[in-house]
Amino acid sequence: MHFYDHIPKIQYEGSKSLNPFAFKYYDPKEMIFGKPMKDHLKFSLAYWHTLTGEGIDPFGKATMEREWDTITDPIERAKVRVKVAFELMEKLGMEYFCFHDRDIAPEQETLAETNRVLDEIVAVIEQEMKRTQIKLLWGTANLFANKRFVNGASTSPNADVFAYSAAQVKKALEITHRLNGAGYVFWGGREGYETLLNTDMKLELDNFARFLHMAVDYAKEIGFLGQFYIEPKPKEPTKHQYDFDSATVISFLHQYGLDKDFKLNIETNHATLATHTMNHELRLAADNGFLGSIDANQGDLLLGWDTDQFPTSIVDATLVMYEVLRMGGFTTGGLNFDAKVRRASFTKDDLLIAHIAGMDTYAAGLRIAAKLWKDQVLETNLKQRYRSYTQGIGKDIVENKVGFKELSAYVMNKNTLEPNEPGKQEWLESIINQYMIG
Ligand code: XLS
Ligand code: NI
Ligand code: NI
């Protein structure tokens, strides 16, 4: 069963091409620092937005027009969606995908029955993975859509819901393991609160950590060696999500002894919701050894919610790829397009066009970032700016050789300090422009 026979496999045609079904910047085989572009970028398809997104918003119903959605039997529809997903990935030359348990298979009356249907769909996915060599970047569980999660999942005040969530993640880990997933993501879903008036924050956070420890223990038990990630987000759906941003998550992981087992999956739109730039989030995680994977999308800064748009800003993509190169590239992670087409982009061809736009944006960003990294312009400026810490008193400070008494003695007899230098922000910003345009 095919749905895209009218469009040939997407090819690289170069930046002059106006063919909407061609790559302008993404040339998967192009070598950058001895590695093909595709292995730097590790693009992944987000099953939820692409296969199950309907185009609903708070004011309007579904708008998407896709023939596979007209199949009335939900299990049959789920099986056909698997075929569509792999057809799309093959057309795009995309080598990875990510899913929630409930994206791939519909929920049934009981958990036992849900799991049985899930296994049936996983078998279809398994066959398609074998046929295409496409891999699972990460799996996750949807612990937010069903009304049982109204007060949270592992942070619910209801212990039965905690137990149900554990059972669901247990199964999600098993299928992720079965499909040889490179990772498993915890996105907080409804782990947060609406008002502190009814919330025991201490117990909820302790329970959240307990839950994550149980997941780590169970993964060991079944031999799942994939990377665990937490995906920070500050708000939405709850007013306050516990996994607010990189800094909050990193300190939580340290506090609860989870820092060796988790990395971060950082999403652009979540960074901006937390009023940070994406590079702030990435840099903080990378500097502390926590940068694992990226949900590559973009928000609309004029709107205060998670619009999950396909990334089309080359400046932003450049700065993201700069951080990835700076940390030496992805290991288990990749760039997952956690992005949905706008509700007015309702044809099935829009799915291809949107992914091409995202892939080209990141390919262009990678090329520019690679030039910047190769020339080390920013790094050279940094070295120069912080050179006072490589000699004299600065060296003593970073080598922890001095305290307040020594520092006080040092400045007491000095009548002039080393002069401050300008920060050169405008010059540095214009360098980014120069590297972008050439
Ligand atoms: C929602 C999150 C979600 C995660 C996976 O805002 O981005 O899509 O990536 O649960
Ligand atoms: Ni999001
Ligand atoms: Ni995400």
C-alpha cells in the first residue's frame, strides 16, 4: 500500500532549485569533518505530529485530509499509518523515528488488551524497520492524554494512577527495547501543578524521582542499554511543569542521584517558553555533560504557547548545530522534528514539504556552523577575552590556590587594575551574518 507514488524520492538539487520536492541544502552524503551530513544531523520523524496530528485547535476541528485517516477500524488504521510513516521516511531519506506508545496503537478497554494490540502494531513496525534499516531514536509513553492523568501521572496524588503509569512505562520500555531504540524519553506531560494550594510539591517530586529510579532498575533488568532522557518544558499543559528547563532538570537529577542515568532531550520551543534561548539551554546541558538529543522545532515568539512549528530559521539552526559540533557530535541522540504542519497545510504533500524545509534549514545551519567551528573565530575571541585566567592571579583562582585573604592582599597594594575590554557583541553578531551569507 503506497500513498506517495506521485512523488519520487527527494533528491538534493542545490540552492537554485525551486522544486518544492527537492533538497536545497541537505546533501546527505556531503562530508563535513570527515563524516557525512546525514550522520551529523540524524534526522528523526515524530510519529505523533506527523501520523496522528489532526489539525485541531481550541476553536476548530480537524482539518487534515489524508486518505489513511478515513479507515474506520482503528487497528487497521494504525497498521496503515505504520506503512505511511515508513514511506515518508524513505522518501525523505530519514533514518530515525520517535513515538509514544499511544501514537502507534489505539488504547483499548483494559491495559492487557491495549498491550496486546500494541504488540500487534510493534510487529508491523519491526518488519518495516527490517525492510528499510530505519532505526528508533527513542520511544516514550503518553502519560497525559487519558483523563486518568488529570492530576498527573507519577506525580498524581492518586497512588493507583502512579501504579498505572509504572505499568505503562514498563511496557513502553519493553517495546522500545524490542525495537532496539537508542533512547527513551520522559517528557513531563502532566507532571506539575495548577495551584500550590492543593499540591504537596515535596511528595510529588520525591515520587517523580522514585518513578525514574524504578524505570532505570527495570531497564537494567531487561537489558535495555539505551540512553534515558528528560525533556524540559516550563509550562503547558500544567501551569508549572516540574521539568522547567535545563538548569532545573540537571539539579533535580543530581539531587535524586539520577545524574549518571539521564541526559536531556532539549526542545527549541520549550527553551523559548522558559524565556531562554535554545543555545542557552544547549550550552548549559553540554557544559555539564547532559546534552543528549534535540527536539528540533521552533515557536512563535509573539505567541506564548508551544506551537511546535517546523524549524525554518537558519540563524537558530546554525547556533544549535554549533553547540552540537562543540560537544563533538551526537552519540545516541539526534534531531527529532517534534513539529506539526500548520492546520491550513492540510494536504498529505504538505507533510513532505514541511520535513524538507526542516531538513534543509538544519543542513544549511550545519554547513555554516562547521565553517565557524573550523575557523574557531568565536573560540579565539573567547580565549582572548578570558586570558587573564591563564596566568598570574587568574591562574591561581582557577587552580583553587587562593582565597579571600590572598585576593585581598593582591588588590590592596595595586593602584590600577587591568583595564576592562569591550565585549564586541555587534562585531560577533555580524560575523554570524558573514558566515551565513559568505
Ligand atoms: C510536548 C513534548 C512532547 C515530547 C514527547 O510538548 O514536546 O512532544 O517530545 O513526549
Ligand atoms: Ni513541544
Ligand atoms: Ni518534544
